[in-house]
Amino acid sequence: MKFTINSPKACEGDYMGKIAVHFGAGNIGRGFIGLLLAKSGYSVYFVDVNEAIIDELNIKGKYSVIIAGRENETIEVENVGGISGRDEAAVVEKLMLADIVTTAVGVNVLPIIAKTISKAIEGMAKSKRGKKLNLLACENAVGNSDILKKSVYENLTEEAKKYADENLGFPNTTVDRIVPEAREDKKDILTVSVEPFFEWNVEKNKIVGDSPNIDGMKLVENLPAYIERKLFTLNTAHAITAYLGYQKNIGYIHQAINHEEIRETVKGAMSEVGNALVKKHGFDMREHQKYMDKIIARFENEALADPVERVGRDPIRKLGPSDRLIAPARTALSYGIVPEYLIEGICAALSFKTQSDPKSIELSQMLESKGIEGVLKEICGLSEDEELFKLIYDKCN
């Protein structure tokens, strides 16, 4: 099946309709956020330093998104364009016309693009642009747009800060869609495959002006609860599936989740933190169980062919104190739940080492030089007197 999404004709010159500037023309940018923006009538301008992708976007003005399932569905996304991230003047010019700004660049890149965004805001302040503007960081991090805002404000004059306070919104978000990397032999560098399921929650009380009317975006009151639900359920289970799969020389997520021992550990880890989340946020247990069951079903999607090495990469970040392994284990303990299955996943993450991931090599070197005690302190942010420190140390040694 094939569908075409047409947004207002704005990428050929004269401004007509709504403009979205999206930082990051990678798979999440094109296959998730950009797709929904275009579907909602925005002309989408992708900003990226990958010149090949930017050139192709400008030549074709469209790209394909494959919804990978039992029966693939192809969506043609039209009226899109690209701007080189190295052409700061062009990015600033488009930002000053934007009706919404989104990002999917990785949380570590936010301070870099913030410098360009701040220059556009300085221009808005000087021109006294009255239009409200929301900037949404669609990154896998707690307080993602808060991080962007902090980086932007560090580069603003006092006059521009005052303008930003009055006219700009930085609502935090949660984004959820599995988008595996494209195969290297793929001929069309713009085509991207995504799973059918997606979820995009946005912090309602930080929206300025009229709420953006974006198909698939949900405005929520209690975003922290949704952030933890997603990070501690989907991301936690995904990472544990990958690390345990890698230990058993399994290549793909769908193969790993169908391994009896791995499935038991993953479901056990989800239940440990799930019981804690129900107590903490008042989720309905039956609804949360359905959410967990849906995640397992998503992992089983063979059409995605998602490599465990891709999902497991950068274990140093994933083992951070606020990320998907240590934070849920701490949360479970705080509600009297001993996180045995979660700790099994943490041990697997500590042993993850592949030549394709420099961060895994760095973690392995740290373990050799500083021991597990040093890694638990420096990477995981645990102190020796914490119960979780002792439980991990005893299990992983």
C-alpha cells in the first residue's frame, strides 16, 4: 500500500502555510517527527551536517517512509527541504520564519545547535517578532527541552532573554518509535523504515500561544509520569534484550526476545519497575500490563530486523544514574522491590563489548583499570553504602 502526504507548497520559494524547522535529518527525524509534521500540513525543513542527505532532500523534495509490519505500507512525504547545519545564516533565516522548531539530534548535540538557535532569537528580539514559537527537543532524555532551553539562554543577551520569556515555549517531550538504522546497501539514502507503533507526548503547560495542531502529538498534564513510564519500560526492556542477546551471540532483537531465558528476564525486569511505577504514579495495573505486553509484541516484529549491537551501543550513557538501567532499579528499591532481573540486565550491560562501539571499548577499559567498584561510582553514580551498589557488585562479580 502506498500513500502520499502533501504539505503546503513552501519549499520552492514563497512562504505559504506553516513552516517547521527540524534539527536532525536522521531516521528518527525523517521517519517519525518530520513525517508527523508533514502529515499535519507543515512544510518541513531539515537541518543537518550530512551534506549527502541535505542535497538529496533538496533535489527530490520528498522521501519515503516504510511502515514495517506483516504487510509493509509506504508513505511518500512531500514538500520537504534541507539546510546544511554548516550554513548558519540560512538556518537562522528559516528559524525566524518558523511556526515550530523540533530536534532529534541526540541530547549531547543540543548545546551545539543552541548557539544557532540563540542567534535566531536575537534576531527575533530585535525585529520584535510577535509570533509565539514552541521549541520541542524530541530526545531520549528526561527534561529534554529544559536542557535545550538552558543551552539557548546561555548564549542570549538580557534583551533576548526577556523576549524569549515572553514569546518562546520549551515544552518537554517523550518520543517512542523504534527506527532501526538503514542497511548500508540501501540505494535510496532518504527512505527509512519504522515500526507501526508510535507515541509523542508533550508537556501541555509549557506550550505558548495556540497549541500546535499536530496529528499524533498528545498534550499531557503530568509528563514526568509518561517520561518514566517510557524510559523505565520500553528503553529498559529494549536495552536488556540487546545486552542479553549479545551475550548469547544473537543478532537481532526479534530473535533475542523469543529466547526463553531472555524473555523471562526482560518480562521480570519490566514487572519489577512496573510495580514501582504503579505505586509512584497511580497507573492502572491492568492498563500498564497491556502497555508492557504491547512492548514485547513490538520487539517481536521481524520486519524491523533491529541489530542488538545498535540497541546496545553506548552502554556508558545507558548505565548513567538517570538512565534506563540504574534509575529504574533505584526506583524499584525505593518501593521495597528487590530488582533481581534489572540487576541481571545491568550485569549484561557491564560486559557489553563490541569493536563497532567505541563507548563499549571505553567501558571495558574502565572496568580493567578501575574495577567494577570504580564504574559503579563514576558511571552509575552509586555510592558504596547504597543497597543497589552492593546488590550489583555481588551479582556481577
